[in-house]
Amino acid sequence: MKLHELHKIVAKTKKRIGRGHGSGRVKTAGHGTKGQNARGTMKPDFEGGQLALTKRLPLLRGKLRNKALKGKAFPLSVGALASLPKGSEVTVALLKKQNIIPGNIDQVKLLSGGTLSVPLTVSIPASRSAREQIEQAGGKLTVA
């Protein structure tokens, strides 16, 4: 095997654009003259000034789309209701009045936790296990 019989291995080096006089691409740095492509990068979704596709499409409608508008329910354990008087009707207003929840809360959901021995009439949403705890204490739930 001789030197001229070897396979040629030719790997082109990457153009080093904008690296001064020694690079061989001086004045316009390999970008040509003027025009949009000479002036930096563009967004991949740029359409030449036409209104972008993402802006032309309608807003997403329907379930689970506008989460920012929904308020989250404040979680409250059933054990927090033990301090209420016997037979009282539990509402958000009563919980605020008794300082069980903060004043800026509008939605509350009862979750199981703690013990309840006082029979109460609850008119706020509750989980299944919280409902069972309320019924075992002799109370009832008026919200479905």
C-alpha cells in the first residue's frame, strides 16, 4: 500500500463567522451585505411580518383551559370543626366568624383528619371519608 492509494479523509471544518481578520471572512463576516439574514437571528416561527399563526388561531375554550380564573378550594380537616357548638350549621361565613379559616377564602372543602364527636349540619363540600366521619358523629351533610 502506498501513500497515494489510501482513502482520502476529508472533514470540512466549521466556518468561524465573525472572528476577525485571521479567519479569512473579514468585512461582512460571511453574511453577505445587507438584508434580513445579515442582521442576526430570527425566531423560527417568524413569517416575514405576517401575523403569526399562533396569534391567528382562536383561544382555547372548554374544560381545564382557563385555570387562572378558577379559585382553589381551601382544604380543611374535619377535626377543625370539633370546637364548634353542638347542632350548628357549618357554612363558610361561620368558619370565618369563628376564625377557623382566613377571611379572604371563598371556597372550602372538608377532608378527613382528626376526630369529630359533635353532631353538626355541614353545608360545604366534603370528601367521601369526611362525609363518613360527620355521619358517624351524628351530623348530616346538606351539600351533594
